[in-house]
Amino acid sequence: MPKSPKPFIVAKRTDAKTFRLTINFTSGLPERVCTEWRRRSFLEFPEELSPYRSPRIKSAAEAGAVALIAYLKKKQSEGSTRRIRAEDITVGEFAKNMFTKDAAHLARWAAKGRSIKPQTIAQHRRHLTGYLLPKFGHLRFAEITPTPVEDFLLDQKLSNSCWNTILYTLQLVMREAKREGIIEFIPEFESFKRNGRRQDTLSGKELSALFPYNEQELIRIWTRPEGKRKERDGNLALMFGTLFCVTVSAGLRSGEIRALHREQVSMTNSGLVIDRAIDDQGQIGLLKKATEEDPLSRAVIIPEITLRILARWLERAPECPGYPGLVFSYHGKPIANYYILDRFRYGFQNAGINCENRRLTVHCLRYTYNTRMRTLLSEQVLREFVGHRSVAMTDHYDNPILAERLVAYQNVRPSVEQFWGE
């Protein structure tokens, strides 16, 4: 029979001054206690175990680990367990190690299929250490109520969306506290209204001005304006013109177009396979909201003229040794999001498009695609092309230019004419 794992792990620290200790769940101690004693220095032993703080050899360290486990179990039996003193534990004591690399709750969530992207974990950690613990860490869970939390968030100069994500982090902490028996119920926090304004869309006339097929004209539109640092050739402008043309022709997100690889392009099938994206840290990985179990990959057909513009760029796209096969790169790496936003504004300026009182960022190209194709494709196909899981999300991206929508509806005119029929 296989041996049971040891209830602890001791390892020499890199500074070689002492050992570090991890207590495993097989020790019989509560999960919270095991989490607290994960890769902790022996120098942190309680005063009662001070003789064990500086072991010089591994056997002495193991003896100290056994002594600590016995000490913690004794404390537990004396009435200091999490359930007996549940009313006394503070938010800071409970949550101080949450959303860290080796946090036990993350491993449990992953085992249950609730995998979270590293950037999302990092965001929760920032919310915890930057806002929640400094303000509420000294309080007991029973003292956390919606009113002071909402008042605190309202004092922070953040967007409504950020307020909601901080609230969500707090709710995750409280769910774990409920699971541990520290609280019986979670207060009901009301979300803040999203105040983000929808992106505006581009008209057919504006698209024609921004994306002419003629190479020199496309370069002219997407060249950095005079007064800025001069570009040595037109390749950079041609790359950006192609990048934005493909983006609007396929309804892509910024992270998806910047991660586009040659193997995702199928000229014979007139389309793209969208299965990767660049995250906020500049790493190429899964699509937005995707997991290993549900990658959310999709395929999309693009117009022939876009294929020809893309093929023209692929013939001269420079090699990117650090990212072989990457279609769009700058200085040997994927293009930063802020950089394409600057170039996007240059294109509008060169094309003479008035952006005043309009919200036009790179994401407006996805809105434009969704809006224009909604009259041409079935709801199901459109959602598959853009990667929406619900009709509600497709509705959100529908921001029509109504005069053009009237033209698109002319094919149903025979049905409308029957209104006055017998």
C-alpha cells in the first residue's frame, strides 16, 4: 500500500539561515490553519516553541514541525478553533493569504472546475490588499455590513465597474468564511449601475475612407501625422491599416488581433480561427473568459477584399524571432494596446473623420461589425462569429446607424406591403 504523505514539509531556505515549513491537510488541522502555515519560516514559531526556531539540521526541523502541530492541536482543543472563536476572527486574519499562488481555496476551486485566470487572481489580490484589508481587515465578519462598504467605495475615485469588482472580491472572501463556519450568511450587497457608455459605430462611408484597398492610400491613412516622429517607410502604416481592417472585418477584440498567428489564417476557407488572445500582462494565452476546459474558440469568415489585404501584408510581414508566426509585431514582440490606440486616432485624423462627441476606440470596430452584420447573418451565426453566448450581449453591441439600417431592410419590403392586403 502507498505510504500516506507526511503531515508536513520542511525545506532549507535559500538564505540557509533556517528552514521553512508547510503543514499539510493530512495533519488533521483545519484548512485555514494549514493555509496559514504554508512556506512559513521556523523563526515565526510561537514563543512557547522558541527552542525550535533555529534548527540546524533537517531532523531537528522535523522535530519542530511535529511539536508545532501538537501545539496547534492543543490550542484547538483548548477552545481556539475557528468554530469556537468564529465570532472573534477578523477579516484580515482570515483573508491575509487568499488569492496568493499556493492558496488552498484556489486549488479547491480548480478541482471543482472553477479555474481562474492568473490576471483575475492578481486583480482580486490587489482589491484585497489595496482596499478591503486596509479598511475592514480589523473588523470581525459580523461587523461587515453593506452600508459602510458602499460608503467607503463611493469615496474612492474609481469607476462603477471597479466598485463592483471590489464588491465581488469581498463576496468571495465571505463565501469562504461561510464555508469555514465563521458566518452563517452573507450580507446582500447591491451592485452599482454600470456607467460605461457604449461605443459608437462607423458608417459605410467612414469604413471606405479608413480602409481603401489601394496600398499607397491605405499607407497614407495610417501614417503618423506630420509633426510626429517620421517613419522610415510605409511598412508600419501598412501593418496598422491591415490590422484594423481585419479587426473590423471579423469583429475581433484588441487582444485577439494582436495575438493573430499565421496558422490561424485559412486563405482557402476565407476565414480565421480565433483561439488565442493577449492578456493585460502582454502574454499570449486563452481567449477572454476562456478556461482550459472551455476554450471558447471560434471561426469567422471574412470578406474577400480583407483576405487580399491580409495576404498582401503576410508577404512582407517581418519575422518575429521571439514569437514565430506572429502576424503583427512591433520591435520584435506583440503590439502594446496603448500603441494601437494612438495609431487608431491618427487614422481618423488623416481620413478627416470627426470624432467629436463620439466614443471611438479600437473596440468600436467590434461594435461596428456586430451592428452591420446583424442584418446580414442569422442571430446564431453572428453570435458564433463574434463569440457571444447570449442574445442579450449581441443586443448590447447593436448600435445602428438608422439610415443605413433602413437600406438593409429593403429586402423585407414585399412583406411590409402586405400590411394593407385583404
